[in-house]
Amino acid sequence: MSFQIEITSFQDYLDTVRNELPIGKRIYFRGQKRLVSEGFELKPSIGRYETLKSRSLFEREQKEKEVLEVFSNHLMTYVNHLPRNDWESLAIAQHHGLPTRFMDWTTNPLVALYFSARETAFDEKNNAQNSAVYVLISTPRRYTEISAKTDSEIIPVGDTQTALASPETGYVSDGSLNDFGSSVNKFDEVYESVMDRLEKTPFKEEPTQEVDTSLKSPFSISENIIYDPPHVSPRIRAQDGVLMACWQPMDALEEKDYIEIIVRHEAHDDIRKRLDQYGLFDKQLFPDLDGIAKWLKYRAFEIDGKL
């Protein structure tokens, strides 16, 4: 069973984040209105389709690629800048609701709390249900760290003194020591030889190389990867969103990978009010007409509050 914490108020949550979570590492949060124990496992949206489970790995990946290709063919009509690779294309697809192998996380604990408590779930008997914020404690590598390309590098040709330095010690011969010979004549021979070599050695530009070629596509990874998507939408920026690319999208995260913070349903209403007061609510997290409408719905009809 994963490590579990239960909170009963907004302040409880703040104290938990401040005092109970790991220090000195980048932490990712995910808010869900339904618990893992209720069957809503931590897996990407494409992993929730039962029809895909009967297919082979190759067949599932082919289906993903075919769907992304069709989606990408329609992008030109709707975006100003075409994505540079499958990572960006899939991020846009995820943002617009297409099932993908990406799973949404955030670096902001209050954003996760919002998604956990904004809407209270009810069971078949109309009983209010607890929600949860999940904290990732495993350490997936980040795309930006391992896909960085080495810069084209000009290998400089050193000056005469540098060229005559001992490769073992870096000590520069002055012609009187025994680095290149004990006589001045010997030194002259070495000098002429080195100068001749330098004149025939052109500047060399090393080709750019990728550190990890498996990251050319999210379909070729062999581990979960954290991907910071480009800000294709104001929502991603407002929500401090990151994506986890899951290399086995049909499988849920293991319990050892996360902490579960259970948010008691009795605290949901106060949490919603507090988040609205702190400016982390509908219109801020969804900076578009949908967010404004959702915020007005909350203020006018759900709490009969001041507009």
C-alpha cells in the first residue's frame, strides 16, 4: 500500500505540503476527484480503454501512431506554428482531449488540490466521496535533461607553447629540459615538426549528437519520462502543467511511486472558497471563456456569492 495521509481542511493540506513532503527535489502533483482504491488508477487516458488490452504491444503502438498522424494532418488549419516533433504533437493532442500515453501532472500543489476538490464525486447511493492529491516520489528523468544536444564545437588549435606542452603534465618545455630532447638542436627539430603538423591540421567541427536517441519519439521510450510541454495553450502555463510520457501506458503506476493525500469530502466546500480567495480557481486556471463561465457558475449558482 502506498504511503497515505488524510487531510480535513485547507490548512491541513498546506501543513502537509510544507512539512511532510520530500525537500530538495522537484515534486509533481496530480489531483483526482476519485481515489485509486475506487478503480481510478494512475495511468494515462489511453490506458483506460479495455478494447486495447487485448491487442499486442505492436498493434497498440500502431494505433497510437495512426491516430496521431491523422490528428497532425489537421493541425495546420488550427495552429500558427506546426509542432517540431511527435512530442509536441502529442502534447497538443492531449491538451485537446485525445487519449494519449501522456498523464497530466503539475508542479503546483494548489493546482492539484483544485482538481481534487473542485467537484465532489458521489457514489451510486448519492454519498459524497473523498478525493485525493497524488505526489510522485519516484524520480523519472526529464526530457529536457536527456534530450539536450551537444553544441557544435570548434576544437581550437593551441599556440606554440600549448602545442609543446607535455601531454601528461601540461608542463611547457623551454628547450633546456629533457621534455623533447636535451639539446637546442633537438628542440628545433621538434618545434619544426609541431609547426608543420599545426599548419596541416584544419579546425574541426564535431557533428551534433543526441545524448539519447530513444527520445526521438514518445513511442520509442523505455522508461517513464517527464515532459515539460511548450506553452501551446495559456492553460498549460496557468496550471504549471507537465506531462508524464508512460512507456507502458496500459499499466498503472505502482504504489511505491507515489504518496496519497486523501482529501475528506467534508472539506471540499471550504477548500473551493479558499482557492477562489487565493486566486487559484476557474478563471485563473482556465484563462479563456470556458474558465470565466465556470467561475461565474460557481459564484452565482453554487455558492450565491458576490460577482
